[in-house]
Amino acid sequence: MALAKQIKPLKNPVSVTANLLLKGSTVYLKADGTWSDDIANSAIAHGREQETALLALANITEKTQYVVGAYSFDVKIIDGKATPLGMREIIRAKGIPTITPDGLTSKPEWQNQFTKSNASSQKI
Amino acid sequence: MSLQQSIQQAAQKEYSPTAPAIAPKNVQMYKYDQFDDEFITQRIEQLRSQINRRLAGELSEDEFKPLRLQNGVYLQLHAYMLRLAIPYGQLNSTQMRALAYIARKYDKGFGHFTTRQNIQYNWPALSDIPEILEDLQKVEMHAIQTSGNCIRNTTSDPFAGAAADELTDPRPWCEIIRQWSTLHPEFAFLPRKFKIAVNAAEQDRAAILYHDVALQIIENDQGEMGFKVYVGGGQGRTPVIAKLVREFLEPQYLLSYLDAILRTYNMLGRRDNLYKARIKITVNETGVEEFSRLVELEWNRIKDTGFNLPEEQKQTIFKHFELPEFETYQYDAAKFESKKTENNGFDYFVKNNTFAHKQDGYTIVSISLKPHGGIPGDISADQMDLVAQLADDYSLSEIRATHRQNLVLPHVKLDDLFILWQKLTKVNLAAGNIGLLTDIIACPGLDYCALANARSIPIAQMIAEHFDDMKKLNDLGDITLNISGCINACAHHHVANIGILGVDKKGEESYQVTLGGSSRSDADIGKIVGPGFSGDEIVGAIETITNVYLAGRTNSDETFLEYYRRAGQNPFKEALYNVA
Ligand code: SF4
């Protein structure tokens, strides 16, 4: 069977996500190849080719030790922006659990403070 | 503020002017020597260098992952998770204060006690981990053996060294196993993880029969102490009760016999299939008779030439666990009884959260980490500090973590019990629900865990909220209810009287119910009762199950498990699904 026939078309549009290598928090790939902690900023692929291109872009930053474990996941588009499909990605996008232990009420502040420049240069 | 300053400050809080400044010297537990200290220092430096090499791109994630896992570092949904070892669940007050310090400084002010008697932090940054481990080293703790395909942290009875029903204190044997197994070069890359549990009491409070090796300390007809050895227990996707391989093992041969088991497993264990790599599968595929024949063969070859613990070293380890000096006094029984009559909450607390101590006038106190509205196993840094202070004031500075995600103060004078309960009440740690339906084990589930299919914590909270009435809970009596977020079964759902397993049903969270499991000496694996329930339906299903039991039991002495074993699944099926 030809390879092209084995690849199923996407069921839903997809975005690409990963975790920051240094801090572990959830980030989303933007169209310019940088990462955002807000899924609404993520690039959206509508077909397999676009998905492959996004994953290749993600792979470039993975090699700079900025993020780890990039993968694509299904999204729903609302007002032109990606929103997560499925509980796992809904919880990841929120940045905190659905239950809130004392002192844990918002997305971790350090997620926003983290900048690309200190990813690979920081020694501990 | 440094760790030492923090510990001093916490110990000097208004709570008790009698608190020791730093380390409690009298606690009966193993203390590091110079070798241990140097070993941990080297280990931290290795990890620091590995992290730096990862950040510099010299190690790929594939190369780095097994290295971080060997130090208890996982990558979860929102952040890294660091799992620390609490050998056989024993902590002293200084260590608890250090855990509080770490929760505040590097995490988000809380920690989570696990079913392996360990603690996890959910939010550390990778770059902070060497520093956290350095702080832990100061209080003789580490994260070794909390992950990876090695011999994991040995678990045991959380009441060890205190319980009236124990034959002997199992902790020295756990410590011997810990020292033998820590980074054992031959067993550093086993086919899969390997867990050993030791129990010396009549009741099994450590679920030993669900471990790769279970050691039950017994006495033979001549009154000599030894081990009954079971092999091949486990949970996960294939729950198995461990099988007996040796009726009586003389204690001097413990290590050579363990060597023989591990060697046999290391040779036969499957490395081709992750799901068939645990020893439970090896034993099943080989047959228990053949497996034990091979173990005996190897053991007979090495038992007199292989490694057995020199008597002198054994004595040194045993010395760390000599009984503390208990006070002899006449406790005021009349006053105690009147406090129970005056305070319903205290009455429940005494009934459910205390256990007979080997010393007259003392009791073992369980602190429930399942308060109303709480998250099973979670504890805030302030609560940790308070527990440390209470341990100093009322429990000879000792604390234990249990596999049911609770804490224990093992040596409390009965005369101090009421004041202790009052102090626990102030910080929401006095729930008198140990062993009752709301003493729920729940894994982190989809709220944190990268492997999860469904959430566990909100389900636990909904059930706890529904069964809010202490009178009803006490009427239901002894019931275990455990919730896992996936088939890995970290919350031991298979062995709960009522087990709940979160599954993914076409993208939706669904909850499958098992009935009839037991993790005690009468071990049994729960059976699926029927199709799963949605998150909205599951509380109603549990209510139905408890109603069937209440209506069907012969009297209130018949426990849920006894009723289930007598009546079988049919009454539950009928009520849940309207089928005969
Ligand atoms: S049972 Fe599954 S979901 Fe729960 S902690 Fe274990 S691996 Fe994670």
C-alpha cells in the first residue's frame, strides 16, 4: 500500500504543545516558532502537511534545549483561536489542576517570567 | 533563610516551648554515618552535572530521562514532580520541618503523601532539584530508589516498633534491606521496578502480598524468628497476589535469599515487553514451583559463600531501633472517658484513629489526611510544621507515613490524647475517619499525572462530601475505597473493598467499579461489577452500593467485605443496573 494512503487526514485541527525544559510548564507553539503559555496564541494546523511543518518547527527549539516532548493535539477553533479538546489538554491549558489546593489559584507566575534567553545558558 | 534557621524558627514557634532546637537526638531510627553522607554528596553532584549537560545539549532527553528518574524526577502535565524516599515510612520531626521548608521554598506550599509511604512535590523547577536534594541531605533524606527499574524503597507497617500486635519490630530488617539494595550494582537495571515489603504484625497494614517480594516475620515451633517469603505480587494492569515460596527462612540468610530471588528474576524476567516485565509475570509464566526451584538452586549455591550480613553490622543497625524510654504512669481513665462523652468528635477520633500500643498508657494515633474538602494525601507546609511540633510534644519526635496516605504519631500518652486532638482540630487534621469510607486513597490522576486517563481527586472529594455524616460513616464501618486515574493502579483500586478506576471512554472520563478487594492478610482482588459510570453518576453508584450492604447485612458486626463475600455481586448488580 502506498504510504500516502496510510496517513489518515486530521479529524480536527491541531496545535503543538510541549513543556519547558527548565521549569516543566506547558507551552504552545506560535506560528513564528516561539512559544507561548497561552493556547490562544498557538498556531493551528488544518491538515497533515501543516501539522508536520509545525512539528518540524517545534523540533528546532527542542534541539536548543528550550522545550521538551513536543506533540500535536486536537483543538477546536473558537473566534479564530485554538481551544483544547479533551480533559487532559483542557487541564494542561489551565496550568493548574481542576481542584485548587490552598495557595494554588492561578497559572504559576514563573511561567510568564521565563524567557527563552535563559533556557540553555543557565547553569545550576 | 537557611534550612537550619527555618527549622530552629519552626521549632520555637509558640506551639511548644519544649521543642528541641534542631535534630531530635532520641528518635529510634537509622542515622547516617560518614559513608552515607559522602555517598549522597556524590550522588547530588552527579545529578547536578547531568542536569547541566542536559541544559547544554550534551545529553538528549532520551539519555537524560532514565538519569533523572533514578533521582525521583518525573515530568508531569504542568511541571516536574519530585518524589522523595521515606524509608519504610519513618520520619522524625526535624525531617518533617525540612519537608515543610522545601514545600515553601521550592514548591507551592504543600506536598502529597503517596501509597508508597513517600512524599511528592508537584511543582519544582528542574534547576532547583540539586539544591532541594542538598537541603534534604542535611536531614538525612534523599530521592534514591523512588523511581526507575531498581529495588525501590522498602515499605512496612506504619505502626512498626509501637504496635501491640507485632511479633518484633520490622524496621531493622527494612533498614538492612535498604542498605543492601541501595544502588546494588547487580540490580540497578532490572527488567522492571522491584518492591519489597516487610510485616511483623498479625494484621497486614502494609499490603505486603501485593509486592514483588513479601516478607512476613513469623516464629516457628521452636520459638525462633524467621521470614515467610512470598514472591510475585503486584497491582497495575495485572493484579496478582504474591505466592508462597518459602515457609521459613532463617534470618541470617535473608540477604543471600533475596540475592537468589533477584538473580533468578534478572535472568528470566522479560525485557522485550514492558507490560510483561514484572516478576509477577515471570513467576506466572515460569510456574511458581519451577521459579522457586531455581531460586533454591541459586541460593544453595551462594548461601554459604555469598553475602550474608555480618553479625556485628546487624547489631549496629538493630541498636538504632532500640525501644525508646516510655514513661510509666497511671493514666486517668475516668477523665478520658468523660472527654469522650462530652465530645462526639473526640469519641470518633479515639474509636477510629487510635490503635493499641505495646506500652501501657500509650496509644498509636493516625492523623487523617482526608479532612472534609481536602485532597487525599495532601498536606500544607503549615500543617507539616504543626505535625512536627506535635510529634516533639507528644510522640517522642516520631512520625510515620502510611500506605493509605495518612500520617501516624506512634507513641502518644493516653493522657495527652485529648489535647493532641484539640490541637489537630485547629488545623483541620482531626478527622476521625480512619478506616471509614471517606478515608479514600486517591492518586493525583489527570489533575497532575501525565499517564492518567481520568481525574481521581474531584471524585474523592465528591464522595467525601456526599458521605459527610459521621454517624452514617461509622454505621457503614470498616470499608476501603480507592481511586486510580489509570490502570497503573497507584491508588491500589484493585485491592479496595470498593475500587474505582478512571478510564477514557471515547474522550470522556468514565469510572469502572470493582468490588471485594482486600489488601490485608485476607488478600483478594476486586472484580468489576459492570459497565462504568460517568463522573456525574459515580457518587450515586457508591450510594447504591452502600445501601445494598446496609440493607443486606445480618447485623452491624458484618463488615462490607464479609457481606460481599457472603452475598456475592448479584445484589449489587441488580441495584446498580436493574439486572438479575
Ligand atoms: S494510577 Fe495512573 S493516573 Fe494515577 S498516579 Fe498512577 S500513573 Fe498516574
